[in-house]
Amino acid sequence: MRPVTECAGTRLLISLCVLCVLCGEQSSLRANPPTAAYIFPAGAQRGTSVDVRVGGLFLHDKPAFEVTGTGITASPHLSPAKRMWFEGPVLPLPDSQRQEDYPADTQGKVTLAKDAPLGARRVRVFTAQGGAGGPVFVVGELPEVIEKEIDGEPLPKPITLPVTANGRIFPREDVDLWEFDAVAGKTVTAFVHAQSINSPLVTKLDIIDTKGNVVAEQMLHACVGTDASAKFTPKVAGKYRVRVTDANTLGGPAYVYRLTVTTVDVPAFHFPLKAKPDTLKDATDASKSLQAPIALNGVIERPGAVSEWKLDLKKAASYTFELQAHKYESPLCGVVTILDATGKELKRAEGTETADPTAFAFSPPADGIYIVKVAEKFRRPVAANFVYRLRVLDAPEVIEPGFRLTVAADVFTLPRAGSLKVKVTAERLGTFKGPIELKVDALPKGIEAKPLTLAANQTAADLTITATADAIIGNAPLAVVGTATVGDKPVSLAAEFVDAGAPPTRGKSSAAPAPTAQRSGSSELWLAVAFPTPFKIIDQYVMTSAPRGETYYRQYKIDRNGFDGPILVQLADKQARHLQGVTGPVLTLKADQTEFAYPAFLPPWMELGRTCRVCVMATAKVKDPVDGREHTVSFSSVEQNQQMIVVVTPGRLDVSLEKTSVRAEGEVKLAVKVSRSKNLSGPATVELVLPEHVKGVTVMKLVVAADKSEGELVLKFAPDAGPFNVPLVVKATVMTPTGPVTAETKVEAVR
């Protein structure tokens, strides 16, 4: 990304009063920083190029786009794309009252060199109102396919093994089917990466035959390095399908995943446990008496089983015990117990559901043989993958003194004429307890961060960064550096961002799964200076009712705060409630316009009695008084005063069909009945609304005269018409002076 610099040429002289209008008054001005919700597909094979969709909130105009790492080239800017949205099943109360995001879609291209290093890359986006990271893009080495998303019941998508398939569980309750040919006796492994690439998807995975019978369920404990996996050795050759969905029956455009299906051996676990290399000798035979230092490698593979090791320990020594299991993806929740020769318990350490026991010291009361037991803490099924490695040192482990600094994100947004607090956390290593001086290096002009000192033993502090009213809008590297005296030497280290969701890296085998995903650290941080939005939408709280199937108009006011340009108003990316099909246009407000009525269309299938809450968003191009550039800014709020609050009432039009299903062959005549309320009159136009993916169906519009209520819709099906994985919608419309009044019903087309 290009860092913030002074404009080439003389800076415009701006009066203090203008700066106060556009940059000051932070109590009334604010920015809408972007968020990055997903990138799809979430990876590609190296040596290829792929068109990607990046979705998020407030990605106005052409946001800057970056995919980190060497061997990868991305479009410098993303361009707007048509928003893809599948409504999915109707959400009943109270689920329909939850907050919902409607990510805007943008598009770009990512090109991977043939020698691009395998593994994860971070995705970042920047607008004039800030920056954001979060999504992960993976460089793979297998051939890849991308799901072409359609609405309706799942249709199998053919794949050839080995392969990595990129999919999304979208809409809610979506199910994806990937069909492959299997050879009798040859094991197939399917595994998914989703949460490890920062997707909200909680994978539910299994393998089925073409009749829908489950032939392999998701493994209770996934293969090491994966989020979910299933193994299957077919007795009969033929076609089988990997079925992927969300375990919580959720879904959305951000629910991306990468599914790998291969016949190459994929280990479910490693024994001995693959841990960080050290100098210890590894032991696997518990029948002999052993001496420290040593690493004891075992497995708890039966319920109630306990590993017993005999250690020859000396009274004069001080030993350190550290159990490694959960840290390296073993499901074992370990308990370590030390007993003397009489069976008396001398020491005990227990892990938790998310962490191994803390390393502990043990000093034997006398020379002799001691029994060390390792067991599973909980009464639950265990298996051969409950492996562990118990490190036993013959002295306290010496950790080199030092420290490590981390922050909570890799992109930070700082409003112009505002401030930002960056929490810096210090991990102190070994015996180091001293103070750490924090400072930010090489800040652009107009941005300041006062040095801060973490006192002795202090673990965290907030570093405050401020921007002046004439700071240049843009983004720049952010170097947060800590300096301390460790021993007798000065040490300086940059703060890192550590991603809690560990993106995977790939192994050498072209069909092997990702190895154990490690926490990814990066000292590359970015600071984005945000341009505030001068205008805002204001109004009083209003709650009313309106019939479904037609347009409701809500009156609003704009406080321009000195801005005199055109403003666009549309449905907001962030909504207070699920829209449940509500749609609206993009309005253009003229330069002098301060009031407007926004039309929101309430679909005819909305749930009756539902309180519909719709939020609108205003965007505009505003000239920067500092350097004369134009920036796209927005105002969006989910506060009640800015909401369109409507209780949904019955519609004034209804349409019904003689049949609920028809055979999709040749010409079909479908009897239609239209019912109008007493205050609605006029002819009704009846038509068939087809999803984009359904082909080969034609129908002439039917007009039911104002004094009639019945008619006949004639459908014609081509021999190759379909696929009919979703009902066809029959829509009736009566035009009125205030807009269309509609009703809908559905008919199944059956082959």
C-alpha cells in the first residue's frame, strides 16, 4: 500500500473555520470504517489466476486491496459488483428480529506465481474512511474448483480427485454436495478448512452415496491440521458425495470454506506427537525405568486407561514437568500425577478444555523410583489420537529473558482530528520483569503518538495515537516498538498481530492435508487515517403499520453541516434487524435537498405482525479541504430515530393456483385466481418469476381484468428445461398511483 505523504505541490491554505466544519466537531462527525467479511474463493492453486469477490461493510467506490506475502499479485483496487443475496428460508419470530449484515460485494483478481510459497495470506482493504483485515486467502497446490452458487435444493457438483473445492454455505440452512468417483478398497479422505481461515462456518461434514445413505460420518476428532474430516473406504466402486453444511443451520455470504478430497493417505494424528523440536530423547516404552532429561510419548486410547512411567529421580535435583497435547492438536485433556513407591500422591496437575496443564517443578523427597501417571481428565470416549508428550527436565527450564509485544489487529483506523487507543500486550519471558518503553516510529505528518512506558511487571497498556485536523487521508505502516534493557543489553522489538484463528499452511505432498496450523504472527501493521462524514440523517422516532406486498414511504431529514453536494441514499449494509426481503432503490438527493421520502418495498410473503426495522445509508463524494481530493464517505446508523419501523399487516392483493405442482413437460395450463381488497381496483398482471439458473421455461403474461378474478397462465417447458430444484414463483401485480401492489404464490415443477 502507498504510505501517507505530503501532496506534491503547495498545500491548499484552509481557513480554520472550514477545517472546523469538515474535520472538527468530532462529537457530531464520524466515519464509517470498512469491514472485510470474506474473500471468495478463499484460495487458489499456485501458478494460476482467480477472480475473487470480497465482501464487507462500507466498501464504497473502489477500495484499495491487498493480499500479503511474496509470489502473489492482487488488483490494487476492488471494483463494485452486483450484490449477491439469497434469502433462504423465511425467518420466523423471534429469529427475524436479530441484527443482520448485508455485505456489499466487490470484485478483483489474484494471481499466484508458480513458486509462490504455500500457505495463508492476509487480506486487507482500505477506503477513505479507514481500513480492515480479517479474511484469509490460501495458496494451495492441488487443482481447485469454485462453487457456482444457486438458490434452492442442493445439486451435486462433479469433482475429480485430488482437488480442493471452494464453497459457501449460503443462504442459511444451505447444503453443498460434491460428487466424485471412488474405487473399491481405496480410502478417500475429505477435510475442510473454515474456522481456521476466519470463516464463521462450523462445519458439518459427511460422505453419502447417490441415494442419500450416509457411508462415512464426520470424525469425532478431525485429522490433525484440519477443521473437520471424514474417511471412507468403499466396498463398491461408484459415485459418492461429500455433503457440507453448517452445524448450527446458519449460513451467509461470509460462510466460506475450502474442501479437499483426496485418496492420498491423510494421517488422523501423529505418534509420537509432532511438537516443537528440542534436545530431549523421546521414549515410547513405559516398561523400563527411565532417567531425566527425557520426553515420554504415550497415548490414552481406552476409556479409563492410565499411562504409567517409572522415573529414577534424585533428591538433590529439581525437575520440570510439561505435558504437551492440546497445544499440538491432541484432544487429550491431560492429568499428570506423581506418586512415590508406596503409591502416595506427591504432585498433581490438570489441564482444561482449552489448555494443557501448566508446567510445574517437582523436588523428590528422596532418591528412588517414582511413578508418573498420565490420564484423560473427563469420562468420555477416547481413541488412538489422544496422544501426548511429557517433557521431563532434570533442572528448572531456563527460558532466555526477554519479551514479546502483541496487538489485537493488523489494521487500525484513526479519525482525522481524533484519537485512537491501541492496546499493547507484553508477554514477559524468563526472568525479565523490567520496564518497556513503547513508541511509534516514522509517523506521517499530522499524526502523533506520545511514548509510553510499561512499568515493571505490567502486562498491557493503551498507546494513544492522535491526528490533527489537517492530517492527510490515507494509510501508512504502523511500527509500534518496545525497548527494554534485558540483562545488560538494550533490546528493541516491534509489536506483532497474532491471529487467533490459525490459517493453515500446506505440506510438501500435493494431496496431503495442511499440517498443524500455527498461530500466525506479523509485525506488519497499518494505520488508516479516516475522513469524517460531515452530514447525517436525522429524524424523530416513528412507528406505524403498512400492508405487505407494496411500498412504504418513510420521511427523513438530512443535516448537511455545510456540505452542499448530491447525496445518495440506499438500504444500509448494516441493519438493526433481518430485512426479510425488504428492498429499496438508490435515491439521489440534489445539492439543496434536506428532506426526502425513502420507499421500501415490503415483499408479499413477509411474516404478519412482524416489526420490520429498516436502516438507510447516505453516501457522497466530499472534497477534502486539505488537499482537494474527493473522498467517498457515508453515514449509517442503527439507532431507532433513523430506522423505518413498520408493523407488517395483511396485503391488499392475493393470488392462488388451482394446482401446487405441475409436470414440466410441453404446454401446461394453470388456473389462477386473484383476490383484491375493497380499496384496491384495477387489472392484475400475472407472470412467472424464474430464478436465473432455471432455463427453458416460457410464459406469456396474463392480465386479469379489473372486473374479473380468474384467468389461465400458459407455461411451456422445453425438453431440457430446468433444473427445478426451487419452486417457481407466480406473481400478481396491480398498479396504483402510489406504486405496485403485489402478491405471490409458488408452484413446484416436477420432471
